[in-house]
Amino acid sequence: MNAPVTATIEADHADDLEPCPTQQAEQCSRLWASALALYLQDAIRHATGGKKPFNVPDYELEAAFDDVCRLGPMTRHLCQMTGTDPEWLQDQFKQAVLEIRDGERTLGKARR
């Protein structure tokens, strides 16, 4: 019969169990960037009449559009969390909407 296997965690291997702060910051950064991208896609879909994502009510797309256009609290919060200048984002948003309406650009699929 084999002896029972026991596992011990040595202090110098504790970091292997949980992400280090640097990894957490990178993951959080990507999460906020994705949230901002989805928010902008919703706003653009409202502005251009694009196909809305599954089960997303029209009023949510309109709310995202209004918030981006007016630099509302959600847009400012997402910009703060991603380190994006809100005014720059608003200008880029308006340009993207015009280009999509003119057929110069297409909107990619939203990942939900």
C-alpha cells in the first residue's frame, strides 16, 4: 500500500495560488476597456440603427447614446477607469457614427 500523499504550501510558493497585484491590475484594465467598448457599441448601434445585441432593450442603447453624447456619469466613470480622456472619446464617437452612417466604417460584433 502506498503512503498517503500530503501537500504543503511553502511560503515562497504562495503567490502561485493567487494572481499578484500586477496581474490583477492588468486583468482589471482589460475588463474596464471591454466594458467601455461594449458601452460604445451600444451607443453606436442606437445612433446608426444597427442590429442590437440579443435581449438588449432599446432604452438601454438609447441611454448609452445619451450618456456618451452628454459625457454623462457612466461615460466619465468608464473613461476614468481606463485612463481615457472623455472629450477625446466623445469626439471619436461622433466621428465613428458619421463614418458608419456614410458607409466608410462598419461596426464589429459585440461580445456579450
